[in-house]
Amino acid sequence: MAQTAAWEPVPRSRTFELVLGRIEEQILAGNLHVGDRLPPERELVELLGVSRAAVREALRVLEAQGVLRSRVGTGPASGSVIAAMPSEGLSRLLRLHIALANFPHGDVAEARATLERSSARLAAERATEADLARMREPLLRMDQQGLAPEEFNDFDTAFHVAVAEAGGNRLVADMTIAVRNAVRHTLLSAFRRLPDWEAVATRLRAEHHGVYDAIAAGDSERAGDLVEAHIRGFHEDVVHGVLDAPRTAPDPAERTRPAPEPAPGPGRGPGPVPGPD
């Protein structure tokens, strides 16, 4: 268990956040490791000079983030235990922060291109037959004609995730997955507004197959170049070109207004008098 000498009382303003900070300090200082138990609630209250409610709120936050795992009971395995943060927990946090920050499309494209270029290069160097099979499955599903944008996007995402995981760098893969999932709804919005969805789907299929072929051939430079060109081109031509373009559809309010009556002209009487609504 962690040594209690390093614990110090915290100021009482924004108490639960400061309790979080103290626990984070213990982790960063190497005093707490995966599998270690935190001191019991009552002891933390005394060590930090805060209320039990503040301690409980901080522990709830850390448990929701996947940093802590609570074990019920009174034995040596009970209490709040430091957990290895699962990849999905990190991805979820990154995804929410990226989505809430509302980054410009150009920033998202730059981040995706940088991360996925690295992932593709690593995948070309390290992918196993099992990794390649995981990439082929969504590729084959994407090749089906007549897929709705939602279905196509799910297979598209699965392909990019398989490439990221094949690279073998867990942090790069998790960041890649988080960014990709964070822009899912943005991509769907762009797909739905495309004037020719099938043409774009055909282009994306060809680009995905090119990336896969380079990875399967072990050509890391080509795999990186192709996936970067794919992402930058897609964001520039589809996301930026569609979502940032002014809408051409009429305003719904315009559709509800009655058309103006034609002005009287030679041989034409006045227009009809509208009746009561």
C-alpha cells in the first residue's frame, strides 16, 4: 500500500477536485501502482483534511474514468484498487474531449493524417496474417454495392481501427481510434449531403484497397503516403467541401409561405383573392 507520509491536507475550496489532484500526484510520483489499494475512506478524510463526501466524489470520478476498481468486502483485496486503465477507457475520454472541443475540420484532418500515417507505416512493418485478415473483412463488406452511408461508415471505421491496431503501438492505436470515432457523426453528416454518394463510395473503396495492398506488401512508405493522401483528400473534398459549403436547399420557412400573386397584366385580371386560412 502507498506510504501515508506523502499525503498532505488540501485547501477546502473545490475540495473533491483537489482530492483528485492529490491522488494523481501519488500516481505520477510512483507511490501508487496498478494493483495498489488506496487508504480507506476514513483514513483519506484524516490525511487530506476533507469531508467524506469530497473523498467519495473523487473516488467516483476516478472509478468512472477506469483508474480505480472498487472491491466490496473487508479482506485484503477489498477497497479501492488502482487499475490498469483499459484502452476503451482512454479512447472514450479522448473521443468525448475531441467531440466537445469542436475543433476545425482542418485541425482534425491534420491530427488524423499524422496519427494514421504512423499507424499504417507500423502496420506494414508488423502486421501478422491475423491482422491482415481483420483488415480484409471490413474491406470486403465495403465492396458491397448499395450500402447505406451508415453501414459504409461503420465498415470504414472498422478498417481504420484494424490498421491502427496492427501497428502494435497501443497509445498510437488508442489515439487513432479516439479521433476516428470522435468524427463519426461529422462524416455521416457529410455523407448524407453528398449529391452523388455512390461515386464517393467507389473512390473510398479504391483508396482503402490501395492502403491495404501496401500494408500487405510490407511497403511502409507507400502505406503511409496513401493513407495520408486518403485522409487529407477526403476531408478537403468531402467534409470541408460539403459541410462548409452554403446550403442550396430552400429555407423550410420559405416552403411554407404562399407564392406571391402574379401582377395583373394585359388581358389578365387581378389574381385570386386568398380565402381565410
